Amino acid sequence: MSEKSKSKSETDSEHDSQLIKIRAHHLCCIQGFQGYGYSPAFVANMRAVISDLEALPSRLLKLVTECDAICISCPSKRECTIQESVLSRRIRQMDLTVLEKLKIEDGTFVKADEAFRLINSKLNNASDIEEVCGTCKWRQKCLWYMQAGR
């Protein structure tokens, strides 16, 4: 049974103990992260999120188009939370593109391992990857982006 089909009371207890909110495009970033980042605090937080997901691959994620568990330590977080900013619109568009390609809605609950399987099966050609990652300043250092000549 998918998380979307579970009743609110059934999912509330799972969310309290396991839920991590993740921007849709961060499913790519997590896989390509090499230790580079906006600041030492950002890098440490990204490593902690990745370690958590590696330790518990069945961890429940809520895929979103807003600041998430990774954005918490980003120096640009304030600008990103201003919905009218150019940065916010660009990053949100990356999330919306990922969600569209995965054929899921903003706010969908999915287990981490299932989310990674889904993104790697649905975003598997150069044009899809360029559409999502084309404006990202980290793409030249991202293992996920560079994999298979992306």
C-alpha cells in the first residue's frame, strides 16, 4: 500500500519517528555529493543526512518543493525561502521538473530506497538530466551528474 493511500492516523505515527523532508532535486544531489558545499556547516549537515539515509534506507521521505533537511544549513536559505526570488524560483523549478519526470506530486511520501530507485530509472537520459541539473553550479563536481557522461 502506498503512503498516499494510508489514512492520516496511520501515517502520522510513521512520520513522527521517520520522516525527513527532502526537496525532489536533492535526490540527485545526495547521490552525487563529494564533500563540496556552500559552507562547512552545509557540508556537515549534508553528510549527516546522507549517513542517516544510508543507515536506514527505508526511512520515509516527504518529497517537497521547499526548504528541507538539507537546506537547513545552507547560507542561501533566507533568499531561497523568499518565494519571489530568482534563486527560489530556479530551485523550485528543478524540484517541479523532477516531480513531473517521476510522475508524482509535491508532498508525496516514499521510502528513501524507493525514491532513489525511481529517480535513477526515470531520469536516465542526458536531456532529462540536463533539464534538471543544467543550471546547478555543482554539476561539474557532482558524481551523479557526471556518471555515464551526463
